[in-house]
Amino acid sequence: MEQSKKVYSDGAVIFREGEAGDAALELISGGVDLLVKRDGKYARERSIQPGEHFGTAVDTKSGIRIFTARANGRTVVRIAQSAILPAPVPQTPADVSGLIARLIQSFSGKPASADNPERPAAYSNPGLLRRLMDGMATDASRIGIRVARLSGEGGEAHSRHLISAIGNTPEIQTRSIEKVLSINPEADIAQQLERLAIASRRYLNNQGADLLIWGHVPEHGNVMHLHFVTHLNWDQQAPGAFDLETTLALPTHFEGAMADLLRTVCLAAVLPLVPEKKKLRATALANSIALAETAFEMVPPAFSDREKACLYLCYGNAIAATARPGYDPTLLAQAANQYRSALGSLSRDATPIDWAQVKKHLASINHIEAERNKDPALLNVAQTELEETLISVDARRQGRIWAAIQNRLGLIYYRRGFEDGDTATLRRALKCFQAALRVYTRNDAPARWAEIMSNFAQATQILGGLLQSPDALATAVNACLSVLEVRDRQQMPKLWAASQNNLGSALFLLGKQTRSIERLEASVAAFEQALAIYQMHGEQRLAITTAKNLDRAKDMVEFYQPRNSSQLDWEEALADEDIPGLTVTQTVEALAPPDRPADDDLPWPGEGLEQQAG
């Protein structure tokens, strides 16, 4: 495959709407925004993530591009002319007989030809064939599920059974992939899963689909083990998050409620990128939860304890996914019951990966409920569960799970250190946040990185206040400033305001500690910006708190003003006041954007962009 890489600076245009071209581009690092211009204004259609392909969307008649692609941050793009997985089946209706022949070939594994006397009989499920034909046209409004041929004995027939069970409904469109996806259990599992995920996500992107199912049939042939890949990594901070090693075990000849469970788990695992699909998925998932519950009455006696646990785990994930957003407490309690049932069938020593995955979900629910109900006893339970889980998690193989646990532990330690004034506990929180930031980096996961860095900033601020340490407070200021480089005022105004409020607090404490009017005035400016956003969005409680902070900062400026003491310039001082060994070293000076061409009417990242509706 011929490839070439190109590097684009922040805001650079990769290609424009209306230009000719349909080359497939792969995003290696950084970010790309696909923009459309309507009524003289640009709107973001979607954001491309590393590993995704883009650039093939063109007008079918004219062959010109229908989007403008613009780099968001320093961006590396590779031109790729082929995908790892097979290309989608042609969707032109011109040759229906050829299409049916290809379908039959995909089922039988041999050409469907009159000259082939050894050809097996075509798959004799006309209902499935009809559903596949009905769903063959591209349907961007439905959730697209692709099923790869299972490895192992009878994998092809079992794959057909999966497709039939999931079906084509008003919410779901299911198709097959002839290719077998598998990994070698004797080789590096983490590396193989990462490669498989990258290839699968390219295929999903090219197909416009949302979820890929792959798996295998063990030697005894009575059960299938299924795994899932979606466009993006699941948010491991959330209870119920799947990962590449999450397994759903089903009997090979399942039916009825087991099919309902399969469909429910698929809906829970999928992460649609299109807003309409997100709404569709939420409604369909809520409607299917109760139907799947009776599947546990049909679990075969031959199922191993681990296979039973996989059923409880996946169903618990589905209930937890239904609880979002807001984490409905009734649903979280139901999910917790499923996880407890799963733990009853697992051994920490025999199945550490599955055990840790379930334990993490249960601990996350306990942490959420402890914070919601201000329950110190439950917070103790969550802390103990997370500490136990961390021991069983392989940081290299399960990096994001490990980092999510570190972040949650950091939040618990921060809570305890803040309430008790315990500097040792606060230092434990900082170590946890630093560990999580080694996995969730600014380039690869900017939103999660900003969240964890914000947690780090708040813990450092409290520690600096308790220790009366200008160095620690300066590090907190630098951390807040680095978060503000990622959080955009237009796209995430409330998070941006929270970061400004945190910055104002850190500058206030630092200014008070060093008797610096410049730092105190900077804190006033930060509080004012946060207050303006909170008032604009009707956040009255936050506005009242920020207004009080602002009044205190103004009073302190007035208190120190008559002294007229000579202080170091606060910007220069902050650049040199980082705590040794900590990861935050950014100076307070904002980076100026590159000069834009005079005739370029494209907004810069975060400037004047509206979210594309519909």
C-alpha cells in the first residue's frame, strides 16, 4: 500500500468543500474537523479521531468534496489507498442477480455457479435473505452492525445465526463480513487487540457502520464467545463501559430471550457518532432491557462459571448504559446486582481480567452513590474495592481501565484530604492523577486529559494552601492554564468557566501568599470571565459562589494596593515555580495562533463554530 504522510499546523486547511478529489486520508495524530458552510456560516459536521479515515465523501454526480477538512492542533495525516478489511459489497441495484450470488457465496464460502457441481446448497433462510436485501441500501438513520465470520468449527453457520438473531429492524441494520478476525492467545494480547481495533475502526468508518462483532467458537462447539469494537474507545470512567476484552458468551443454538439479550448488549456496546442515532439507541436500549432479563432462565447447565459471569457482566453493562446520563439510582442498583452475581462466578486468581473488570464497575457505582448521598461508609467501600482492583489490572494490557481506576482513587483521596486537611492523603491523590495522565495524554484523549488535569490542579491548590507553598500554588496555576488551552469557550462554555474559576482561586491564593497585586488582579479577571458564563447560562448557584470569590479577590487587591510593594512580574515568576518532578511545566503565556491568510474566512478552532444540526 502506497502511503505518504503530511503534517499540518493548527487551523491549516487539508482540503476544501467544492474541490475535486476522493483520496482516502487516515488521521495519524492530532485532530481534524469536517466543516460545512451553510448560509455563510461554518458548522462542524463531525470531528475525526486518530485511526479514522476521511476524505472519501464526495458528490456522486460532480465528484467534488462536500466538506472542508481543517486541522485542529498539530496534525499528521497519511494518504491511504486501501483498507485492511475487505471493501463493502457494492450497493448499486443494477445487478441484483450478481448481488444474490455474492450473498450466497459469502454464506457457502464457494462460488455460486452452475459450473460448480460441488457447490453447497444455498443458505435456506429466506427470511434472513429478505431482511438482508431490505437493508442492503445505505441507511444512515439506522445503527449499523457488522458481524465478522467467527473462527472455530461451524463459525460460518454460527455467524449467520447471529445476523439472523440481531436482524434488520427500524433501529438496526445488520450485515456480514466474510473475513475472520482472531488473535493468537500465545502472543502479545494487547498489541494484537490494538491492531485489530484500528483495522476494524477503519472498516466501520468506510462502511458508515457503528459496531463490529467478532469472536470464536471453542473446541467443544456448544458456545460462542463474542467481542465488540466500535468507532471510539469506551469511556472507562463510566460504570458499564465495554472494552476490547469484554466477552459475551452465548449458546450456539440460542433463540428467544437469548436473542433479545444479544440485541440489548449490542445496543449497549455501540457508540453512535450521529446525534439521531444516539437518540435511537437510547430509546431502543431502554425498551429492550426488560425483554433480555428472562434470558438467564435459559442458561445451559454446561456453561462454565466464567461464561455465566460474562452474561451477568454484559447485562449489567447494558443496564448501566441505560442509566446514563445522570446515572439513575434505580438502574445503577440493578446493574450492581448483576455485577455481584458475576463476581460470585469469578475467581480473582483464576480469571483476574474478568474479575477486575466487574469489580471496577461495582466500585464505580459505589463511588457515584457515595458522592451523591454523601455517604462516608460507602466511600470507604468504593476506595477498598478500587485499591483491590488496581492490584489485578495489567497497566500495559488494560491501560485505560488502569488509568480510570487511578483517577477515581485520586478523587476519593482528594475528597478525604480536603475534608481532613491531611497533606499525606492529598499527595496520594496527586500521584494517582499523575499516573492517569500517563495514559490519557493531551494529544490522544484531550477531553479526559483536561478533566484529570483539572482534578490535579484542584488537589495541588488545596495542598499548596495547607502547606503555604508558593511552588505548589504556582503549579496549580500552570495546570489550570494548560486545561484552558484544551477547553474551548464556544464549544464547552461551562467547563471553560469552571477552569477559569479554578484558575482564579489558585491565583488568589498565590497572590495572597506572595503579596502580589498582579496575581490578585489576574484572579479578578479569571473570576469575572467565569461569572459572565455562569450568568449567561443561568447557573445561579455557581454564579453566586463565583461572585463571592470575585468580591474577595477585589477586596484583597484593594487591601494590598496602598502598600505598592515591588513584586516580580507574575507571568515570569510562574514559569519558574513548578514543583520538581511534577508533569505540569507550561508557562502562563498563551500561544499566539499562526497568521491566517487575508482571504480565508474559515474560523479558527473554537471560533464562531456552530454545531451542525440534523
